[in-house]
Amino acid sequence: MHRMFPTDEKCREMLARLRWPAGPECIRCKGPVVTLETEKTLYYCKDCDYQFSVTAGTVFNDSHLSLEKWFAATLLLCEAKKGMSACQVQRTLGMTYKTAWYLCHRIRHAMVQVDKPMMSGTVEVDETYVGGVHHDGQRGPQYKKEIVIGIRQRKGPVRFFHAKDVKAGTLAQYIRENVSQDVDVIMTDDFVSYPFAIDRAGVSREKHKTINHKGRVYVNGDIHTNTVESAFSLLKRGIMGTWHRLSAKHLAAYLEEMEFRFNRRNNSNLFVDTLRHMATAPVLTYQKLTA
């Protein structure tokens, strides 16, 4: 990474290519701009009488961190299959824990996938529980499980959701918003809520296949939920082995990160793809993050 982007100038050149594939344009009016010969490359729009840099309006703007550290932190999060903790980033890049924590969350925020097409073909739906710690002043740490719903299309993407419960209405909402009614089949275990959820989601009951986990049956021909459970396994290894403690408040952000990286695990351009998201994603302020 340091050979590819050894200087701030090289980082800015990459951001400019990712942000404006057809060439720099005004971030206000989208009009033509001229490049100013300054220490840090600036652009000037005559129509708006506006001067700006490639980082203006992005997650990189007004940051005291160098772009080299931003790029290095992004690479660390992209390459870590089970995630990268703020403590690891702190030690590796030499910064305070608070800075590393905020930096990681801003990168995660850019990993949120805006375009999520409906799933089709064979889709598996399952739920799991991940541990959390709630501190009570009188009773000390209280352990509370948080619910994660997983939906995965075989040979396709996975999606994770931090759910409030596993009632039929809740499950139906996630299925309805993510699975096409033209789906070939939906695989679930024998949890009692799923048949009602499938009905409420508007999917034909004939397309619902179940595997009897209570009877310790885990595969019946091609009927199983092992595909989504393998994604759950990676998620739990990240929680237990890397992040250790997750608050319920920020769980959704970690799920988005794991989902983003998992769905691009065979993408050789994952690092560049993540930078492209960071150059165009809305800015996450510290006040909003800690509200």
C-alpha cells in the first residue's frame, strides 16, 4: 500500500479518479473547473466562483489525519476477513484509541450498501443471537443477547439485520423488503414464526421449505440453511475474536461492514471499491455517531 500511495499527492490523485471518472467537476453546479497550481491540488469553478479540493464534502474533509493513514486504515479493514478492532488500528497506525474508533466507524459508514436488489433463486433465512454486555450500576455487567436476522441467496449476497424480535411480523418485513415474490424457494429451519412470516411477506407457502433442526436434521437433499449459517459463523468469529464487545447501539454498523466485505470477498478491487464509496458517501459526524 505504501508503494502505491507513498504521498498525500498520490492519494489525492486516486481520490480524484474515483470521484470524477470523467474528469473533475464542480461539486456545487457540476460545471467545468480549472486546476490551480497549489501545494495541495485545488479546483476552481468560474460559474460558482467556488474553490475546493478533492476531499471537500467527503469523509476525508476537515480530518487531522493524513490521507496516507486514511488509506492504510481502509486497507486494514478490507483485508481483515474477521474485521479489525479499533485497538489494532490504534497500535498499527499510531494514534489514540478515540481517533481509531471514530476512524473505523467512518469507514464502516461508507460501506453501507445503498443499492440492494431483491434476492431471487434459492434464498435461506435464519436468525442467530450475539452476545452483548449491559452495565448496571448495582448489579454489574449484565449479559444480553441481540438478535441478528440473516438472509442469503445461494451463490449470491448475504444481508444482516439487527432485529428487535423474531415475531412473524418482524421476519415478514425483512423478507418482503429483500426477497422477490418470484423467488424459487425460501429455506428456513422449523422455527414456528417462519410459516406465518412467509405468508405475510406475500410469498407462496409452496415455495417454503423447512429443515427439522429440532430433530437434529441439518441437511435433507438440497434443503438446508448451512449457507447463511456459514456467514453467521464468520460474523461470530469477528465478534468474539476481533471486536470482543459490541454495543447494541452500533451493532448494525458492524453488520454492514461484515456484509459489505463478505459480498465482495472475491473482488480483487475491494480496497479501491471501498475508497470509491468513501469518496461519495455522506459524512458521519462524531456528534451523530455518539448521539
